Amino acid sequence: MKRVVPQEDWPSSWSTAYQFDLNEMYGEGVNRGLAQYYRNRKDAAIGLIADVLPKGATILDVAAAQGNFTLQLAELGYDVTWNDLRAELKDYVRLKYERGSVNFAPGNVFEVEFGTKFDAALVCEIIEHVAHPDQFLRRISTLVKPGGYIVMTTPNGAYVRNKLPRFSDCPDPSVFESVQFKPDADGHIFLLWPDEIEKIAHDAGLVVDNLEFFTTTLTCGHPLTERVLRLAPMKAVSLLEGLMDRLPMAVRRRLLMHSAARFRTSFA
């Protein structure tokens, strides 16, 4: 994946995407924690795909933004389709392209006609931005082949300090339709608890194949932990993250801030 050099005539969306890359990909932005968190998320998502699908499999990367997961999956040998509401970002992604098979299908995933079904769909940090997460997951399931996979990451609703509502406690999610699809943490509507993930997956005709938790408070990108992160060696931070994986599941699901799920579609 090529590293781009910012230009004065870039569209504002490209400049914003580049700032995210500085933080998340290169660890050179104002928030060092985002780099470790982003690495955790990328490792979890790509690992859940690589564990079950061979090179050459077709993958739809939904709301893929600056395309880092898209490009890395392509470099690993997958046939990847990039999708995002912001069509202009596809040319930013092209600047970073180096090798592999990448296709572009911008637009609202509820409306785009892809013309094919995929071996897997990747939906990272998206479902918490939609007013109807159950409908969203059902729509994604229609884009995947029978027996295919959906890999999803999302903030963990069971995290002990989460203050956002449960989706299942909202009698009328349509009240949030006017504020859905907003980017970043300010756009979070619901944070799904593990039991809710299992329920909406079941209702969409999916089976939960794997459910993991990752990211401590230290490496969540929170401003209050930045001073610690700038002093601590990243190897020590990574070691701490690894040690958390050894805790009992009941403890991890309360202390770790993000979840990664892999669903399988019906063979019918």
C-alpha cells in the first residue's frame, strides 16, 4: 500500500481521510492510541476472514472509507470490492493502491446493485451508526453467497463504562433515522451487547461462528490516555493487550471495548 503525500488542492474529504491515516495507519497524528486500536481492529477483522476463506475469495468491504482494509485484503490475494457513501473517496483509495484486485462500488449499501454475491462481507464500525441495525445486517446477508461469511466489528455494548442505549430497549428506532450514517464516535446510536448481536444475527438467518473482544481503555484512542501512551513503549502496550486475551470470557466482555463477530449464512 503506497503512502500518499497531501496536496493543497485535495477535496476536504481526502484531507480528512489522510488525517485518519496519520493517526490510524502511521501513528503520527495527535492520538497515538488510535494506531494500536486500529491495528487491533484490522488484525481481528482480517484474521476472521483469513481463517475461513482462501486467496481469491470475493469480499465486499462496506463503508470502507479510506480503503485500508480493502487494500490490505487485496494485497493478501483476495478479490475485494470497496463501497462507501462518499463516492469521491474512491480516488483517494486509488492513490494508495499498489497491487491486487480492487473494484469500486460507491453508494448506499441499501440501494447499490452489486450484480453478484460475495464470499464474505466486511462491516467494520458501521452497525452502531444505523438506526435499524437488524435491517442492516439482514441487508448485508442478502449480499453474501449461501454458506458465506459476514465479519463485523463494533464497540462492545457490554463494556462496563458504556452509556449508550441497548437497541433492544428502544421501542421505536425510527426516531434515529435523521441522525444515522454520521461518521466517528459522535455518530454512534446504539452499542450492541453480545446477546443482541446473537439475536439480530439469528433473525437475519445467520449463525454466530465466532465472537471476540479486544481493545483496553488504554489503547482505545481516548484523550485521557494519550500521555501514558506517549511515554510507554508500544511493545509494552501490545503485551498488555495480549494479556487481556487470557482473561475469562465473562471478564473480557465487560473490560474490553470492542467486539469482532463472524457470521455464517445458510447453505439453503
